[in-house]
Amino acid sequence: SWSPRRRLITVGVATLAVAGGGVAAFEILKRPGDISNPDATFVETPEKKKVVKTVNWPIYGYDDERTRYLASKRVKPPFGDSEWSFVAGKLLEFSPIIADGTLYLIDKDGLVIAINAKSGKVKWKRDMGSLNASSPGYADGVVYGVTLDPGQAFALRARDGKVLWRHPLPGRSETSPIVDGGRVIVGSESGDVFALDAKDGRVRWQVGTGGAVKGGAALHKGTVYVGNYAGELYAIDASNGDVRWQNGTQGGSLGVTGRIYSTPAVAFGRVYVGSIDSRVYSFEADTGELAWSQSTGDWVYPAPAVADTPKAPPTVYIGSKDKHFYALDADDGGIRWEQDLGGIILGAASVVGETVYVAGIGPNVGTFGFNAKNGDKVFEHELGEYNPVISDGNRLYLTGTSGIRAFEH
């Protein structure tokens, strides 16, 4: 039998071992803290946006960088009664695009619809699948899109909806396309990113990633930026598919990775993106180095809007499932202002002029417009749920659960 002294020593050692293991486990499983790197590159004076009168909004996010910022002095609150109203009868989770006086959208059931932007009348419809969750893209008289079911990319002639080509994908797709240099960039739940030939849909390059690609890609100076459900952000050479860099999100507690659904935005020498680990991230565009992360109270599902307006400094505008809408300092991630919408935010905001528009999901929510500088509410409408606002510099086009309305100042 053991002596009392030996028993006490053994129990003490075991207790310390258990306690040490608990501390180690806690260190491994706890949520990492936010990161701030003040030495990260930040371009304070990007090329200023030209004030526009009438312009195309040809892809989800407005421009190749997906900034969702249109510099317009004409389109601003207050607005009169709607100029016209269109009822789709099906869920419109993603906003339309507009090109040369025509709105193009895809409803939940994969029906592509072309609408006259002035009158709201339907020009043509084309059934391209049975399930969709994305916006189309437009370039050179052609409308490009993807569907979840079947998993495919396609091209339609813009004037009449004639099918030009279809290309099957190895998985479902909800990545709103981007078109550049004769290439259509799309992703797939198979974990692949594709550059398809804009003329015939053939694969020009293909990059496999470690997780399902759900959101869209952003493009800046020949580099494609895209996230995946493994919590990784990739920078890919748009010309040949070479991976320039990749970096990951911090993740949450219990070692859960920070999956990325959010479509990135590129501005100020940075890439901004949200994550399901409840954070917003800023990476250096050239190197992939993490500049900062900013926690919210829940998933950050939407794409960010990024703008440097004449009256507001460089700011990232993004919502969270915690029902709050955040205006973050684009340089260091600090919160400039925030608003409680009263409903979860799953769709992206848009900045038009000095107003940032965002929608929430829930009873009595809809779309809100806030002064980009200070967060004061300057607009409210019951219509709006996911990605609510686009503009052509002439009208504001507001998308609700299953309809669209056009407004003029």
C-alpha cells in the first residue's frame, strides 16, 4: 500500500496534469482575438470615382472590384412615388444588373428576365434552370449567369435572350459572374474556380481550392480574389490561373474555421471580406498579409461595400446576422458608426452618392438609407430583404422579396 505522503504527491501531480491539460485545451479551443497590423499597406488616395449621370451597373457589386459604390449627385433621398413596379412572383434573393437601359435578373427558379428600365415592362424571359441564388453579369451585348440546379454557367444574347452556350460545372454554383479579357470567372461548390471563354464557354483555366466556392470573385489589376468554405482567401492570376497567394481566416472557438460566403471587395490596396466566424477582414491585396480583423456579434454573410465619398472617409459598410450594420474604418477596422436594423442582415449594402442602403430580414424591416459619414437615417422603405439597391445614375432600383420598384429623386 502507498504511504499517505506518496498518495498526496500522486494526487497533486495528477491534479496539476488535469489542470494543465484544461488550460492547454482552453488555449486551443477558445476564440482567437482580433488582429490589428498598423504597418500594413494602405493606399489613402485611390483613384477618385467620377461623378456619373447615366451608367451601367453591369455586375453584382457594380465594378470589377465589387465596391458597390456609385458616385452620383442626382440619385439621392427624398424620392417620390415609384415610377414603376415589377412583380416577379418568385424570390429575388439577388439584385438585378442594368446595362444600356435594360435590367437583367434571375429569380429563384432560374428564370432570366429582361426588363425595360424606363417603363418596367418585360422584354423577354428565358428559363435556364430550376434553382438560382446569384446575379447575372453583362459584357458586350451578352448576359452571363450560373445556376445551382443544374450546376452550370451560361451565356445569353442580351437583346432577345437567345442561348449562346451552356457549360456544365462539377458542382452547384451561386457565384455571380465577372467578365474580363474575354474570360468569365465563376466558382463552384466543387471547390473550383473557372475562367471560361466568353465566346464559347470552354475552360481556359481551372483552379482547385480546399473548400466549396460559394460567393463571387473580385478582380483588380489582373488578380482574381475569391474565398471558400474552408475559410481561405485566394489571389489568382486572371491570365493563367496561377495562385499568387492564399491566406486564411482566424476561425472561431472550438477550432471552427471561418467559412467565407461573402464576395470580396478590393480598394485602398486591400481586400475586404466577411466570414461566418463573425468577423470582417482586411488583407493586403499584393501579399495577402492580414491587416486587421473586426468581430461582430454573429455571422458576417454579406459582401462589403467600400467607398471614399467626398464627405465620408475610406469606409467599409457591412451587415451581420447580429442585426447590426457597421461602418468600419477601412484602414484599421475601427467602428465609425453602427445601426441596429432590428432584423438579420444577409445581403450586401450599396453606396449611391452619400447614402448607403441596406436591408434587413424580419417583420417590419425593409430597406434603410444612412448618411455615409455619420449613420443618420435618411431613407426607409418597406421593400427590401437581401441585396436591395442598384442605380444607373438616373433612378434607384429597389429589390424586395419578389419585386422591383424604380424611384427618382
